[in-house]
Amino acid sequence: MKPIPSTFFCRPAEVVGPYLVGCRLVKRQPDGSLLWGVIVETEAYSQDDPACHGYRRRTPSNETLFGPPGRFYVYVSYGIHHCVNVVTDRDDWASGVLLRAAALPHEPERVAAGPGLLTRRFGLTRSDDTQPVTGEHDAWLAPRPASLNSPELVTTTRIGISQGKDLPLRWYLRSSRSVSRRSKGDRLPSLMQAWLPLAEVAG
DNA sequence: TTCACGATTCTA
DNA sequence: AGAATCGTGAAG
């Protein structure tokens, strides 16, 4: 459960994105217990990409994305949901990795299957925006357990955007049932129930 | 001040 | 397939 060091995030979003699949999102609850899940799906966004929030202008709401790497960037989507990114690369360059889905032990497999559901389950809101992901805050990221090394990654296109929709900047764990939306033709073998062992093993 | 549009989710 | 729902950025 030790945090990933900040240097890990000082790389392009398209490098950090796939590495983050299999890592854990951890949050310390008010009662002191730890809530955690395995990240099973991510997407990368960079300033030179029309779909990126930092593509057009630096504003108060996307300011965090332009700031130093290793922080949470939380924004409001459709006025209803929150979505969480991890800021990557370098200062003054807007880029980040969107955390799209996670698998939680002993919980319904779809409870965090989507960026809005993930933030809902972990209780992340705009008040977590700008907070470090490296352990100084009540939420942080932990490395992928050795038992989950070299996860079978699917590389595919991003979801819910109109521009840059053909770029291969989404990654997910093929064996997970907690992925928000699978790529066309990628079916999970019916007998495989990897989501539960995944959470167990990672614990 | 107004208007159109989502890095979504749920329901039919 | 379509609605719900409202923060945000660009236009006026």
C-alpha cells in the first residue's frame, strides 16, 4: 500500500497510462480503514490532443492539468459526475491519465466500472483536485503487486469523445469484468471470473 | 448574461 | 436509442 513516488508521473501520459493498469487506488476512510481497488482501465490525454481539457486554454477549472505531475485533477462531467485524472509529464504542459475503472475486493464487479462510478465509490470530488497522489493526501496510488505483473493489456481507442477518437490511448485489463466498455470483438471467456481472484490476489 | 456542449450514466 | 442535468467556456 506504499505510494508510487512522484518521479513515476514525470513521463508522458501515454507512457504512464498503461503502467497504471494493475496499480491500486487507495483511500483512507474517516474511520481509519483503507478502501482500495485495482485500476483496470485508463486513458491518456495531452495538451496537443484536441480531446484534452488543456488543449484550448488554461483556465481556473483545468489549471491543475497544467501544474506539476503527481496530483489529482478532478473535474465535473455533464454537471453530474466527477472524473479523476492523475497529472503527468511536466509543469506547464497539460497532460494526465484518466482513471476509468477499478475492481474492488468483495464488492460488485461493476461498482466502479466507469469514471463517474469510480469517483463516486471512492468519494472523490472537486475538493480532491490539486491534491498529491503520492501519499500526503488521504487518497493515493500504490504500485502494481508483483503477482499482477505484465497484465494482459488491451490497447484501444478512448470513449465518449468526439475529437481524437481514433487514437489508441485507452488501456484495460482483458481479464477484468470491471472494465467500463470492452473494445469491439473482445469477449471475456464465459467461464472466466477473473475479477474476483484479481482483487483477492492483489490484497 | 446567454447558449451550446460534454473525458457520463441509467433506462427503455 | 434517449433523457437527465448543470458546470464551463465562448460568444454577444
